[in-house]
Amino acid sequence: MNLGEKLKQLRLEKNLTQKQLADRLGVAISAISSYESDTRCPTFDTLIKYARIFHVSTDYLLGLEPIHTLMYPVSQTQKSWSLPSLLISFEQKIMIHSIRIYNAKKWLPFYSHFFSSIHI
């Protein structure tokens, strides 16, 4: 699934119109349409706003992480945690970080080659 498809899917899952999302992001409706049709890419700032609105990581949006949602409570009013929910949350965070490390290791040969080719 490409970036535009993910952005559209997330918007539809939250039952937001393009106008509602545009207002939240501070962009024009035409920008939302362009992002979802992959004719234009969002800026880094807009991508971060998308991640915060939809409670996903930017890694997920960019295709670097297969996990759809972040594993933390969306509601800030939740005051107490049970031990099982804490353990599940902790296990999920470990899994997310493991995936990020795995993805970083995949790109390490590329970046090491890139940086070794730079002559200052």
C-alpha cells in the first residue's frame, strides 16, 4: 500500500471528510486530494501532523514499519492501568522498537556506502 492509499484509508477509518482533515492539518482541501492520489507528497511537518491525528508512526506512513497504530492509550483521561494492560503495552513497545532496529539495519549498508563516498 502506498502513502496516498494509507492516508485515505486512515481518513476514512476516522470518518473524516477531506475538508475536516484539511482544517485539522492547516492545508487546502486540494492538498488532501493530491496526497491521497499520490500526485503530491506532504511536507515533513504535515506528515508529522498526520501521524499525531491518526495515532500512527511516521515510519508506518512511509512504509518502514508494518504496524498500523501506536500502542498507547488515545484517551488522556485514563488514570489507572491494570498489570496485564501494562505488560501488553510494554511488549508491544518492545516489538515496535525491534522492528525499527531491524529496518535500520536493512538500510545500514546503503547509508554506510553513501557516507563513505562523500569526500570533504
